[in-house]
Amino acid sequence: MELTVRDWIIENWKSFDNRAECINTCAEETDKARRTARKVMKSLEDTGIVNWGLEVGDNPETPNLVYDPNNKVAHLSLVSRVPHSVDDLMNISGLNREEWECVRQRSNFWGNENNPNFQIRAEFARKFPEALEHAVKYISDNFKFKYNKSITKPLALNSDNMAEFMLPDLHLGSVNTDGTATLEIVKQEFENAVDYFIESVLVRNPVEKVVLVLGNDYYNSSNCRGETFKGTKQTEHPIWEETFNLGTELAISSIIKIQEATGAEVAVVIVLANHDYESSFYLGKILEVCFKDNPMIKIQCDMKTHKFVQFGKVLIGYCHKAPSTVVSLPLLMANKLPLQWAETTWREWHIAHLHQKNSKIEHSDVNGVRIRMFPTITAPSDWEDSQGYGDAREGTLILWHKIKGCIAEFYYRK
């Protein structure tokens, strides 16, 4: 039976030193045009059946292992006389199963029963535990000892007040074309708001506790690709590591500044949101490691959508985006925290997301629970500007009394 061009190349290509010689000989022996042999050769090379990188003298039973520059992806390929599985490939190459998992594989066969050739190729990705170990090491090396400061001012024991910082939707990393929302400008606005509240309110009003609400779209994107949690591409600062590190430094310095100025316990609440679901969770974990030896700083960071803070007769719930029916929020609070519900008189939900204060649910009282929406201090993005959104920029600090509830509100305005 006369061999086709494809069969001839598969059976004979290893006998030649280069592809040009193989193509010319194939065209002569199969009586086909050189362009036909060249086209078939290209197809076989694209599929990996023909591999001119396998030099004469190489052991075909030795796998070829290549890592990407970041050591996060590994590529394994093996040419053999007998078929192999991915498990065989990992065993032969010594790739650690605890660190790597196969995400893609492909196998090829050429030759005949007397001269069989099998090729198996696989792509492996680092497993999460390795990434977690790397993250913990990074946190320990960069933040742990640098920021574990002890308090410098005694706790205001005679105070029955609590201060709550609400600076949601910072969208750190977002940039706009008019230059009003650069990385440094947004950072500076957050620092200005914190400094203003400390100097104007907290130094004059001793507090027993401070709640600093972070997350709530603290970052503009959720991952290194500049996307929201659902994958919507953002107009973002080009270096994601710089954005994340700056945000981490800003959070740490703000916590220390507040705690040292007040001498009070600082409760940091990480509210997971639609833009920064992942990045704010990572921020919270860094803060946990950073302040784990400081009993006056407590970090509330978990994967729960709803977070809560109780202070005497006050119970506050946090979520980034209000449900379509806000009347469900009081029942949700009572259902999740029945004991705290029974112990409290002043109950509120604090939400964000819409970057505005004036809305249908602002200061709504639903079944004895007040629901508030808080605006942002950050300038609007290009998309928000194109939609005509331009609400007043404002940060809020609320003073709570553990028996009387809300006793004062203060605003930082742009």
C-alpha cells in the first residue's frame, strides 16, 4: 500500500537531520509537490507529532521539563516507545504531586506496530497550598516585624463612646482621564480624611473603641489582571503590585495612627465587595498576621458577606450592596445574631456600592432597623462620568454611645 505524505513523514522524519531534507525526499518518494509535503510537515509540527528539537543522541525516554519564568506553570513532554499516563510522566520527571496539578494534557502516536512512537504532553499549575505558603512568607518577611507597634496611650476607660469610620468605595488603583483619581491622589484623600477625623473629633472626644471599615471596594480590582470579581475589565493603574502594596501600607499606617491617637481598641472590618472581593480578603489576611501580637487591634476578615459589630446596646451590620428588598435586612440580622438582637436597642445596616448618600433607602427605618448608605471620597471614573454620576464626595465618622446609640455625625467633604 502506497504511503500518504503524512504517513511517510511520520515514519521517516527521524532519519533526517533537518526538515528541508526530509521535505525534499518525501516529495520525491511520494511523487508529490514540495509545497504539499511542506504543508503537511507544518501541520505535524504544530500538533507536536514532529519535533525537530529532539536532537540526535537524546534519550527519547527522558521527559522534557520546562518551567515558566514565574515558576507557576510547568510543561512536561515525553517521547517513548510505549504509552504513558500523566501519573507516569510525573513519576519519571519527579514532579511533586503535592505542589503541582495537571490542568491540560495531550497524547500523540505515529509509526506502526514495529516502530511505535508515543508522545504525551501535559501542563501543570501550582496548587493553592504552595501559593498560600508563599503569601504567608511574604507577609512575614515584609510586614510582621516592621509594624507590630505597642500602644503609646492608655485606654480611655471612662468613655462610653465608639467611633466608626465609613470611607467606602475608595477604588484604589482606578484612574481617570482627567487625572483626579490617580493612585497617589486617592491615597492622599484617604489619609486626609483619617487625619481630619482624628484631629477634629477623636482628640476632643475620648472613645473606648474605634471601628475602621475597609474592603467595600477599597481596591478597584480583584486580581492582577485588573478585573472585578466577575471579570469586568477596569481602567487601572498599570502595576498591580504597586497598587496592592500601597493599599496595604495605607491600611496599616491608618490603623496604627488611629490606635496611637486614641489608645482605644481598633476593630477593622473587611467588607467583601464586587470590585475587590479577592484583593480585600488578601489585605485582611495580611493585617491579621501584621497585628496578631497586638491585643488592641482586632481584624474581622472572613469570607462571609455580612459582618457585624456590637457595642453595648448598639448592633451594626455591614454589607457592600443592599439586596433588592431592603426589608429583608432586619430579619437577616435577627436570624444571624438572635442573642445580640435581643441584647441591643439601636440596630443599623451600613451599606455602600452606589457612591451616593441620597437614595430611596438612605436613613430608612425598616422594622426598627435603620439602613444607611454612604458615599465615597474618590473622584468618579470615566464610566461614572459618562453616565452622568457626580454625587458629592464625602467621608463619614459616627460617634456611638453604648446606651444612647448614635450621638453625633461628622463629615469630611471634597
